[in-house]
Amino acid sequence: MDKTNPKELWEHVLTQVELSISSANFNTWFRNSFIAKIGEDNVVYIGVPSQFFKDWYLKKFHTLLLKIIRDVSYEFRNIEYLIVKDEQRKTPKETKNVRGALELPLEEFYINKSDNLNPRYTFDTFVIGSFNNLAYSAAQAALGRPGITYNPLFIYGDTGRGKTHLIQAIGNQFKKQYQGRKVFYLTSEKFVVDYTDSVQAGTANRFKDKYRQYDLLIMDDVQFLSKKDKTQEELFHLFNALYDTNKQIIFSSDRPPAAIPDIAERLKSRLASGMAVDISEPDPESRMAIVQKKAALHGVMLSTDVIEYIATTLSGSIRELEGMVNSLVCNAQVKGGAPDIAEVRQSLRSFTRPQKNISVKNVVDKVAEFYGIDEESIYEKTRRREVVRPRQIIMYLLREDFNISYPTIGTKLGGRDHTTVIHSCEKIKREVVVDSELSNEIQNIRTLLV
């Protein structure tokens, strides 16, 4: 495979993706996408047909796609998603020499390339509740007197609670309020890469000048600087340079400054020297407001009972709530109407699964016990119906509830080919929708696995 050829690279990506997701998902989300170009900065640009596809890729497939392309070559730095109009879309034949040929307008990029800010992250789309009100108030205060009030501003909280949305909303609002001033957002990992590259290239001074020019610097996930001693030292000096000239600095982390391990004490002291505020777990009322607002942004109006059911059933992060809403929005767009409570209950089954620390053998044992068969027969090559059906259900549960890859399921269940596993999973997935008895059996089995 020629890694510089977009067509060959995309064919490889599709092969790997198909092994990791259901065929229904694969056909829905990857039929009309392709690699538009491979940039000189070693960023892979994937063309998608709409904003909705772009949002879904970022939420559901980005990590998987990034892992696949980095397995091909560590030189690939990132993936960006471009909305490609029908007239710009290339056929497979036309993509052979597409590298560098497709240049879309700047507005087609998901991220503003000059400041790395996502234009979707604004205060207009930010839901304020008791769980994040203090963080929101601190953000507004910092915007009122940047570089003076709450400098640095340190936002922390568990994954998926809206930290990135908040700090990027600050950046987008800063651009509006203080036109002409420079803002820049990045993750701590990107800072590490930039610094390492500058040292290797002998351009350390250019690196220093680049980051000292900003009036507002926003650094996400600063906890990843643990054990990065040289980068910590560089950030320490950058912090002092910005602070001494009243430039606003904002950090986010999954924990407070004092709890970040392997960070130099003098840098830890700087991180905690301004205002550190946490975003806690959202309360039920806030969760309902989040569900309602996220759905409305996509033009879908959910009923009160649906909103309440989602908010009380899903007890995970805001990101998980958004994932569920996106799934409902997709279904609503397909069927042309908002889902009712029965449809939501069905959809939520993929979001409320048993604990993932159960072994494959445990699933096999429980299913075999439920159907009254010898568990050893599950691994055999027999085609007896009393064994085939439970085996298919095991494959379905391992895939749906525990997200185990098709090849791994095949290997664990007697060395079967992954295509057999895919067929079995899709068969049960289709039948469980129309066969209430099968649906009840699977739900009863799930109670045994908790």
C-alpha cells in the first residue's frame, strides 16, 4: 500500500473499520466518505457529505480512524473533516491523483485554523446549571477584565462535563469582545509535540515567539504534562512571560492543580495561583435542559417524557447524553419525525449495558445455562439449531454490550471467521426488533450478566 495515495489509504481504512463496527453502521456512515487529500502537514482530510456527518465522525469514529492511520504511519499527525459538496465529490477513479488537488474554502474546515477554536462552542449553546454555574461565572469575570481577574483561570472536572466547550466559548467570545487581539487554543499534547519538534529542528526561538504573541492562551488537558520535564520548564517560562504582560491564561484538567502527579512544584504553584474552579456532575434538571437544547439545535423537538426518560436513565457524562441525542436526531431525520418513548427505550439499550469486566467465558456460561445446553458445545463446529441460536446470541451480546471486535469474538468462540460473526450479529439485531420473545430472552440474559 502506498500511504501517500489517498485512494489506497482509504481502502485500507475501510477494511479496518469494517472489522470494528456493524455492517449497518458501516454502510450508513462510510458509503459516501473518502480521503479528500493528505496535506503537506501530514494531516489526513476526510471528505463527508454534511455537517451532521462531520459531528458524528468526531464523536463516534475519530479515535478509531486516528488509530488506524497512525498504525499505517506514525507521521500522520491528525484527521480533519471537510464538508464536500456533490459537485466536488470524486469517484474512486478520480481520487487516484487527488493529493493536494482539492483545496476547499477556509469555512469548510471544522476548526478555525488561525486560533484552533471550534465555532460551535459558544455561550449560546452552553447549558448553565448548578453544576457549572461557578465555572461559568468565573469565565465571565475573566472576560470582563482579561489578564487581571482570575489569571490564570483553571477549570477542572471529570471527562465529558463540558470543560472544552466552556474554555473554547471563552475564546470565541474573547474574539468578539476584543477584536484585533490574538487568541489561541491547544491541547497540552499539541504543546509537547510543538516544543519537541522545535528542539529537533533548532527553531526553539521561533517556538517561544509564537506562543508569546497571544493575548489569550487556552490549554486543554494540562494533566498530560505529567513527567514531561522539559516541556514543563518551557511552559513555566511562557507562563511568566504572558502573566507579566497581563495576558490571560486558561487551563483545563481532569483534576485540580495539586492533584496532578509528576508536575514541578513551581509550575504547579503557577497553575493554582489564580482561580481554580470545578465542574461537578450535572443535576437531573440540568441534564434535562442539556438534552432539550442539544436536540433543538438539530431542529428536533423532544417531548417532556422523552427528555425526562433520557436524563434520568443515562447517568454518565454530558458527552454520553449528547451521543444519545445525536442517535435520536439521526433516527428522526430518517423517519421524518421525533421519536416516541418506546423508540427511545429501544435506542437506550445500546447505552445502558452491563459492566465490561465480565469475561467471554462468563457470557458463554450464562447463555448456555439459560438455554440449558453444555457450554462446551458453543465452541464446537456443530450446526444443531439448539446450539447455533445461543451461539449467535453470545456473539451479539459480546459485540453490542462489550464492543469486542468481530475477529476476537470469532477467535474466542472456536476459531470462527469474522464474517460468520458479522452475519450472526446482524441476524440477531434484525430479529430482536420484531421478535418480542427473543427481545425478552436477551434482556433476561443481560440481568444475569450485571
